[in-house]
Amino acid sequence: TNHGGTFQAIGHADRGLTFDGASTYADSAAFSIGGTNVSILFWVKYASLSVGALVFCQEPVNTGLLVELDVTGLGIRGGGAPYTNLTATAPSANVWHQVVGTMAGGTANLYVDGSLVAGPGSAIAFTDASRVLSIGRYNSGAYFPGVVGLVQICNSVLSAAEVAAAWTAQRATFGV
């Protein structure tokens, strides 16, 4: 469900959803990822970041998969204390970047533009359950200021070669 975001055309066929960083987001119907192995791939572009901005969050917050992109950097984790993230420096502003996060239990990897930027490392695992996935919002308190496009979630861990191949196949669509 789109909650106020605007669509913009990207390339030939793909679309992005623009979030204002103040109140707009999108969410899904509740669904199960289908296990604790997961890969999430998306394209992102932003001008500036705020504290606590999230790109993806399974609701309720701190119970499921979480991918953060804010002033502190890029991070991925599952839910629950002690809220251990695998983190990396945020990709540069004002250009499109492909971000891929993978988790196998409590082991995570982060890729930006087809290259590993963090991992393998520890991140708190998540327990798979049927949950709503919010895009662009953290628990109705922090919102992502940017554009998210071409979101893909799968219940397997993509290899480094698969991530690189996805980058190569998709980059022209986003003009990079």
C-alpha cells in the first residue's frame, strides 16, 4: 500500500517510489519470508539522510528483518535485543546505488554496487513469521528521504557472484 509516496519513471521499464522523509512510506500485506535465510536487493538514491531513517522494516519494529540507511551508515539485522547490526558506510548521495543485504541465521553481508562492503559478520538473526514489510518508515517515527526502486526479496542467500551479476544486469536501467 502506498502511503503518500510518488512514483517516478526510471530507465525504460522500472519505477521508483519517492519518499519525503516526513510522512510517506509503503507497506505490504503480511507475509512470511519462508525461513531465516534471506536476500534483499534494492536500488536507492537520496540527497541527504536523517537520523533513524529506514529503508525496510518488518513490523512490528525490532521483531524481523531491518535494513537501515541513515546518517550513521548502512546496516542490516534481524529483530530483538541486543540489536546488533552489520554496518557499512552509507553510499554516496545524489546517485543511484544497488544495495544487497543477505542473512543466513546470524551471519550477514552487505553489498553496494555489486561489491562486498561489510561481512561476513554477525548480526542479530530474525525469527521468520508473517509480518508486514514497511518501506521508507521506521515504526511510524522516522521516514526515509529518497527514492527506492526495483525491490527484490528472496528466501535464499545470494552468492557474491549472483550479486555481481544482478549489478551488471540492472545498472544501465539506473544510468550507472
